[in-house]
Amino acid sequence: MTLKEKIISDLKDAMKSGDSVRRDTLRLLDSAVKNLEIEKKKRETGLDDAEVLEVISRAVKQRQDSIRQFEDGGRADLAEKEKIELEIIMPYLPAQLSKEAITAIVSEVIAQTGSAGVGDLGKVMGQAMSKMKGEADGNVVREIAKQLLEK
């Protein structure tokens, strides 16, 4: 079962069970997938799992940013809604790597590219993120890369 099929199956289950929050969140995710299919002109063939994973990662990042902004703005009610949506979306991502695993991958990339300072952060980030493909949060990877490049 592809990732898209899993989302649609879970959406149907949420509709049958009457879970409106889960239903609405999965509808948004399904809509984002369909929009990308249209954008990439793949409506008939559909997206592969890597492309669907990009959509899911983007949705997770949006929720995390919204939570941060709502909490800073004193809107705990809206932040809580975003947290619930985030909990619904997170299981569709692959298991997240530990900080130790991320550090090992970033160190390897730094060695391969011969990066010497924070000025090479973009080069390191690009290669590291392509190796981890949705298995790590970009903000965590950036912090670890910065720390290693400052040494």
C-alpha cells in the first residue's frame, strides 16, 4: 500500500467513525497531495511515495511553525488545535533519526565535502538533507551542522 493509499484509507476510516478532527486533517493532507499532482502534471499516474513524503514533511513543518507562532501570540487554543493535527500527521513520516545518527551523517558529509566553516552550511545542509529524506527535522540538522562547522 502506497503512502497516498494509506492516507485515503485512514480518511475513509475517520469518516466512518465520525472523527471530525482526523477527517479534516487527512482531507487537508489529501488535498495537498492532489494539488502537487496537478502542479507536476501527474494526475493520472499519481505521486510516488518520496513526493508524498515531501508533502507530509511540508505539512508537519507548517504545523510546527504555527504552534510556535500561536504560543508566542498567546493563543493556546489555536496552538492546541495545531498540536492535535500534528499528532495525526506524524505517523505518516518515517521514524525520525536520533541526534547521534544525525551528527554521524552530518560529520560524514562535512568530511566528504571538505567544508571548513559556517560559510559552507548550505552545501552541507543540501547533501545531509538529501541523505536523510524526511527522517530528520531540518532545524535539528541545521543546529548540529552549525555546531560541527564552528569547531
